[in-house]
Amino acid sequence: MPSKKIVCIFLVIITLSNISLTVKGSQYVLELKEGDAFIWKVMKFNSEEAIVFSIDPNIKIGMAKKISVESIEEKSEFWKINVEFWTYTESIKNVSAAKETSFIIDKTPEDDDIGGWIIPTPVEDYLSDIQEDISNESPNVELVKKSVSVEIFIEFDDLIFSYIYEIRTGLLLSLTYSKNDEIVFKIQLERLISGYSSFLLILSVSLIGIVILYKNRIFKRSQLKFNK
């Protein structure tokens, strides 16, 4: 039956799309999917103070970096995220500039480094555990919770580090480095491309193609019957 064939084709499309759903750990969840892509843009930059934070002095305001998730491997103690990575550039559309690399996200907050581009959820719990771990190293570590985000604020003498993460996804919304209350470097999330979006586009196009083929088949059969 044609209807059965359509259902089979539909299932094949879903299988081939190779979607990764939410990746769960023992206590925390990594809200990330294959095909997700993120772009952060440089909003403020003081090249004279860049060396203090080990930042490339050649970076310019308006440059952007991009991370595109290729695959996610879950291990017992961490997630390994394989990505295509564009370092700060004026043209993230330049495919040849992309590099392949991997990031490790620990399931145990005490083992993780603060400042990653994504952290597991619940975000507040994860950052609270990190806060406890680094409080011995820094005299001032604070968490500031807002309606849609959580900021972890770390102060070392005259240097201030601020990381703001989205509560729902654990994604880094902005990163700010300051010295003597003057912003030296700030990036902000500019764009998110969900893996589901690309999948739905492929699925929609495929289904439209199936419908067109099915209608053409019926039309040809009706012509044959009419011409007999």
C-alpha cells in the first residue's frame, strides 16, 4: 500500500537525520544537540590590557567566534563534545577557517573550569558547586540569579570575571573581563542555530517531495485508466 511506503520513508528520514536529544548525566543534564551552532560577538575590547587576561591583542570589536556541534560522546564522568570551531574572525562564513576540536564538560562541577561556553543544567546548582570549590582561591565569588540567567562573578584583586549563563540551556550568554572596574573584554551571544531547525527543514523538504511523488503517481495512474 502507498500509505505504508510513505510511513517507511518517513521513518528512514528520521533515522538518517541522526538527531541527538538532550544528553543526561547522573545528576546534571547537558542541553545540547548535534547540529547546534552558536555565535558570540566581541562587544568591547581594550587591546592595551589584553595581555593581562591572555587575550590576543589583534582581536577587534565586531569580530565573532562560532562553535558548531558535530557529535556528543557521553562518558561515565564527562561529556566529550566534538565541534567545528571558528576562532575570532571577521568572516565566520569562511568554511576553510573552521578547525576541528573537542571540549570536555565534566559531570562533577568541582572538576570543571569556570568560563566554558556551555554548562550542564540545573545551572544554579552547577555554578553553586563551582562557587564552593573556587571560594578558597578567590576572596569574592558571587552568584546573581535573574529571571532567565545566572551570573557568576569572580574577583581577584583588581581583576573581575563575569560569566552569565542561560538558566534553561546552560549556554553562555555573555563573558566580561574587567580591570579596575573598566571593561577590557566582552563577548555576547549573537545567534543560536538549533539542530532541530535544520532537521525540521530537511524533514519538511523531504515530506513535500514525497507528497509530490505520490500525487504524480496517482495522476499517472488516472491517465492510464482514462486512456484505456
